[in-house]
Amino acid sequence: MAKQAKKTDGGKMVTVTLVKSPIGFQKVQGKVAEGMGLRKLNHSVTLKDTPETRGMIFKIRHLVTVSE
């Protein structure tokens, strides 16, 4: 089988910054932050603006700041 090339359309991106530690909150929320690639305080990651990403942001909205 031939490999298919991935389409890299521009799409919107969103930058998420961890501003509060997930320690003391539900363990699931810490796992969500980790799954987004957020490792330590003030660490920022740029992710595609998809419904899945928005759902993860909503889950830990009290721990992060978001900029478009």
C-alpha cells in the first residue's frame, strides 16, 4: 500500500498556557493537562483549534489561559 500524504491546511491554532497547578484538583484534570502537552507552570503549547481540543480546554478552564 502506498502512503498517503497528510494535508496540512492552515486551520486555526490556539495557544494554551498552564497558569495554575493541577495539584489539589481531580486527577483526571492533571491527566488532561498532561495530554495536551502542558508540563509545568507557564508552559505554553500551540494546538489545532478542534472540538476535541476545545473540550480539553473546557475541562481544565480554571487552570489555563487561552489565546487565539
